[in-house]
Amino acid sequence: MLWIGIESSCDESAIAVVENIGGKNVIMDSRCITQAPLHKPFGGIVPEFAVREHSKNLPILLKDMISSGSLNLEKLQAIAVTEGPGLMASLLVGNSFARGLALGLGIPVFGINHLEGHLFSPFIEREQKLRFPFLGLIVSGGHTLLARVDGPRDYHKIGSTIDDAAGEAFDKVARLLGLSYPGGPEIEKYAQLGNPHAHTFPLSLMEKNNFNFSFSGLKTAVKIFLEKNKAMLYQNQQFLFDICASFQETVAKIIEQKTIAAAQSFSLPLISASGGVLANKRIRELLEKKAFEKGIEVLFAEKKFCTDNAAMIAFVGALFYALGLPITKSFDVNPNFSL
Ligand code: KG4
Ligand code: ZN
């Protein structure tokens, strides 16, 4: 069965082609046009720009896939599209595009929860590793959550952020430091040159059996520290590098400690880890090391599938369909979807 996935929940316009070959879902093509440079000067996403770009980019991506030969519309059998959560207007562009295409081709369109896309993305082209139950960890710009996954569509939230998502904290701290959007990759780049032990920032909600996250206090701690040492930021580059490294190390510790504690507390031998922030090398490294020490397997989404992409949407559609699960037909978008 030949699927395409369409993702437009935030500021990435993406389409992917997935084919079920011999029972395995293979990514035949996965393309994305990011709007990050456009939103950069504003320090965050401007919804009106996002909508305009999605409307322009989705047809470009589809045409490119057809002309490069990776997509044959005559053979296309189903479309999976992100239904939510995300920006209402951005979601509507992807859904209208999907429904128009499906109507024209006379094929079904299925609505997929973006969070399910992240949750299952570590299993893309590694379906043999998929077994239940596992601990799902999603750390992105909009979400930081831990869930026990007992089966497809059988999720039990263990913890989530009570304020900012980890990616949001990266973006806000980057802004305080005068770095550009998105802040995560910028902070990671400078952190490589800094000392992670130069400054101590607070780890919050670290009491036992509390699996919720809080990053707003950490961001405020960096802000207060910077206010007291403003001049240093402009005089000494090493000062900037050290703050980046110390902040990144603090986030890495919080994620590692909460995730390992949750896996142990709920006796879950496998962790699936995904979302934009988990593209971060140090955060992956620390979690992997601690998981290994505790005999827990951790599967990270490939870096290209950590940040928003359409391969994960097509993959979940194809996977759930093959498992015989009822997948909701997309008639609406839901900006506030949760797991
Ligand atoms: O998953 P994603 O692409 O979009 C959402 O669904 O939110 O995540 C985007 C977030 C941004 O906040 C960005 O700063 C962060 O992921 N991010 C990173 C890195 N790459 C992206 N954070 C830390 N280190 C990175 N290398
Ligand atoms: Zn996402």
C-alpha cells in the first residue's frame, strides 16, 4: 500500500512517501521546507506567515516528488495528515490540501495526532524493535511529556510540563543571549565550546515520584544571572559559551533523571525518545549512558525524524492501518489534541 503523509502543524511544510513492502513500512521519500529563516527576526512563529508559506510550499513539495519519480499519483492509495495539535490555521492548510487531493484521486484521508507521530518515530524503519509496553518521551518546542504506551492508542500520561516545554526554554534562553530562533541548535553549537560545570542552574520538581517537568524557573534563573552579569555577555565570548553549556547540561540532567526514574518506577524496559530537543547530542548522550547503566533500552528517533517531519505521520498512518486499527477520517482539525 502506498501512502503519503502531510505535516503542517507548525512552521515546517513536509510531505513523505511511505510504501508497505512485504509487511514493512519503508520511507521512499521525505521532504521538508522549513520556515525558520522567515520567522527568525521575530523570535517565534508568526501564524499569518506560516499559513502563507504552507499554502505555497505543500504544492511545491508534491510537484517535486512527482517530477523526481518518488511519487506516482496513480498508485497512491491513502493520505495521512496531521490533525493536531498545532496552530489552527497551519493545520487547516495541510488538511484542506490533503482533502482536496484525496477527493481528486478518490482515495481516503486519515487524520493523525502529531504527538503519535513523534511517539512512534523511533520505530521508523526499525519496526522489529516495536514492542509494548514502552515509555514514550517526547521533548519538543510545544511538548515535554512522558507516557506509558501499552499499545497503539493505549496511552497513559505519566508526566508533562507544568509550564514551558523544554524546546520553548531553549528558544527563550537563546533570545536572552541574543541568539537566533530556533534557539536549540544555536545553544548546542556554542555549548560545545563551553564548560558545562561553569554555572549551576536549578533542577526543578526533582522530588521522588514526580514525573512532571518545569522549565520556567530554569529560564528565569538564567535571566536573573544575565541581568547581574550583563556586561560580561558582550565582553567575553567564553562567558556565552559557558552559559550555553551549563544551561544545556541542566536540561539534559532533568530529562535524564525524570525519564530513567519513570522507566524504573513503571518497570518499562524500553524508552522511545523523540521530538526536536532530542536532536541534541549531549541530551541523547546522557540519557543513553544512564539507560545503559540501568539495563534499559533507549531508541532515539533518527535526527532527521526528531524535528517535525511528514515521514512520522505517514508511518503512523500505515502502521496503524496495517494493525487494523480504526483511524479517524479527517473532517476537522484539533489544535488542542493530546495523547
Ligand atoms: O519537534 P519540533 O521540531 O517541533 C515541535 O513539535 O515543537 O521541536 C522544535 C524545538 C524548538 O524549540 C527547537 O529549539 C528545539 O526543538 N531544538 C533543539 C535542537 N534542535 C531543535 N533543542 C536543543 N538542541 C537541538 N539540537
Ligand atoms: Zn513536533
